Amino acid sequence: MLKTHSLIEPQDLSVEEIEELFTLADDIKNRPGLYINACEGKLMGTLFYEPSTRTRLSFASAMNRLGGRVVGFSDPGSSSVTKGETVADTARMLSAYADIIVMRHPYEGAPKVASLYSDIPVINAGDGGHNHPTQTLTDLYTMHTVFGRTSDLTVAICGDLKFGRTVHSLIQAMSRYENVRFILISPEELRVPRYLRQFMKDNKVDFTEVEKIEDAIADCDVLYMTRIQRERFSDESEYERLKDFYVLDGEKMKLARENMIVMHPLPRVKEISREVDYDPRARYFRQARYGMFIRMALILKLLEVGYQPKQTRLTPTKYHCKNPRCICNLENEPQQMMEIAPNEYRCLYCDYTVHIEE
Ligand code: NCD
């Protein structure tokens, strides 16, 4: 049985639990007939406050293939959100109907809030520019399938490392494996957030930061490409300036190893040119399929944990989160700034850190 009730951030699952999910996902992939009624009578509520194709369809396909059913919305305009209902109330309400919640939200920390009030497991399907732990399970499961391991790998991650939530979750999850090295490829403006750089330093993770694909491509086992996250830019001209910063094409692929792989959480815009799709090292479309199997495994394991009544009443902390995209500021949730080092405080919902001198 999993220790956690919900999957909100990658560290909610231990390395051993992720290994168990791989084993279950392998079995589901090899013997799908055994699982067609595994979730019979169970209901998944999908709350998508932000656009999604892959993730929503992948969860719905996963639940349907397990014999369960799905309710929910993909357009918050059609729900009580427009009447001003909070995430906390929506989560409480859905707990009364469904058995498991899958939530995507543009505000950071929203699924965390839902998990604090929901009696049923909550899965974070992406919260703003913060985390996307089931994409990380997909990414890890892809590496496990291709290489037979998730350790001893050099992983180059390219693109929008500032706003890319899949990047943030992947780095945190992979930092726990032996001998993993990151080469972070981004323009100066889109480097990883401060809390993540600190996380890597604290955990003695081997990482370097470079600006060009050519500086990393010959050295890596995985080249993880990402889209520049247009919807997170406050200044459209800044996006226009950076949007075509990276293009992985056939010429650059010539520099890469024979046995490396190219991954991408998708959707891709122009950062991988179409000719690369036909290179056997391109794995991004198969990666999406692995995502369905690992989500099936996750749903099964979280449903085993099941219903747990919640009576959350948090005492607000003295300091406030300064992140304008944090759910606690949008919906007036009790502030939860935890002291992580002298004068350094981190928000429990969104990980944003502030330095406060009195
Ligand atoms: C990613 C996301 O939503 O963060 N997509 C996905 O879930 N596969 C990546 C992206 O949108 O760029």
C-alpha cells in the first residue's frame, strides 16, 4: 500500500514505490485483459481548470481501460468556478461523489489545497509552472523501459526550465537516483527557479548549466526537450523573442550518441523539427503511450489507499507568500510559510522562497 493519500509532488512517492508502479505498469502493458474490471464501480472526477489534451485523455483512457468511469469538466467556464467557488470547496464536494480526483489548475499549489480538504485521493495533473508529477512518472517509466534503469544517466533538459513544470518535477524525482547528472540547457532568462537550484545544491546533485544544445548533445543519454511556456509569460514580446531559441534538427542529431533518446512531454511547437520524428532515437510519441500504463498503475494503487476523512484547520503563519500565482493568495487559504534556513521561508503550497530580515 502506498504511504501517501495523494500525489501532489514527485517526492510523495518513494523510489521503492515508483519501482512498484513500474512493475505493475509492465504487467498491465503485457496482460491488459487481467485489469479490465479492476476499477469496476469506481468513479474518477477530472477537474481541468486549464487546457489539456494528452493528460486528460490519458487519465480518462486509463480509468476506462480499468473498467471505471469518469466525470468532470475540461472547461471551468461550465462549472461553479465562474460563481466563485474555491478549490477547497470543490474538492470537498467532489469527495462526496467520486473515488479519486485528478486536477489541473493554472495556480500553483491548487491540487495541494484540494488534497488538504478532500477525503479521496487527489492527483496533481499540473499546477501552473510548478509541478507535474504524473508526467514525471511517464518520463521515468520511459527511461526504465528503454534503458532498464533510471540511475546512471546523463539527462540534458532543454528549453523553458523556469516555467516548465515537467522539468521541475523530473529534476526533483531523478535527484534521488545514483549517478544521475543533469545538463540544463536554457537561455539566461529561462533558467531553473531559485528553489530548485537550492534543492540540487542541498542534495549534492551533479548539474551544469549551458546555453546551447551543441554544448550537451554529445554527452547525454537523454535529451529532454520542452516547449517555451507561452501562457506563463507576463510580457508577450519576451515570449516572441525567446520562442524559437531552440530547434533540434537532423544536423544537431548527428552529434548525438547512437543509443541516446529524445524525449518531450508534448505538445511540441517548433523546438523539434519534424525530420527528427523519423529518427529511431525519437521517443516522444511512445512516451505518451507509456504515460497511460503508468497512470493505470497509479490509479489502482491510490484507490487501494481510498477514503480518508479530512478535517483540516491550518493555523496561518506570520509571513506571506509573495508569489502572485500561488493559490493561497488567490483564494485566501491560510498562509503556510515554513522556515527552511535562518531568515529563509518557503511556501508549503507553491515552494516559492522568500528571504525575510526583520
Ligand atoms: C506538459 C504540461 O502540461 O506541462 N504537457 C503535458 O502534460 N504532457 C508540457 C507542456 O505543456 O509544455
